[in-house]
Amino acid sequence: MANILYRPLVTEKVVESKDRHQYAFEVDQNANKIEILKAIEQKFHVTVTSVRTMNVKGKRRAQFTRRGRFEGHTTGWKKALVTLKEGDKIEFFENV
């Protein structure tokens, strides 16, 4: 369960949604909503009311060099939007 949460996502949109008690995390591709809920409650000692997940598709990339064009793509990842109970907050995001 310790390897489910990779990192918190700190973007303008997430910082603005802090007022609605919503936080975003990059999570393991194979983690389901119940595992994410338990991991966040255990790590931050808060009560989670809902978890929404989405798979973010990797982007295509091209690089031009002397030897020609190389194409590839970035890896996809999974994002979790977590809503906390009224009054709970995660201290990591409060300093942003």
C-alpha cells in the first residue's frame, strides 16, 4: 500500500480547488479507488469522502537530429482527485 501514492500534483487548478477540499495525486496505474482512499487516509490521517481517477495518456514527441527524425512518446500515468471531509486538510498543500 505504500507504493500507491507517487507524488502530489501542485498546479494552479489544484491550488484553486483547495477551497473545495480537493487534492490531486499521481498514483499507481493498477491502483483502484478503494486502495487510493485507504492509502491517503493512512498517510495523512484525514477522512476521504470521494475519489475520482483518470488515466492521462502520454504525448507523442519528435526530435530532429543530424541522423534524421526520431519519434517516441512520454509514458501515461494515473491521476486521482480526492475530496476530503469538511474541516480536514492536508498540510503539504497549505504551504503552496
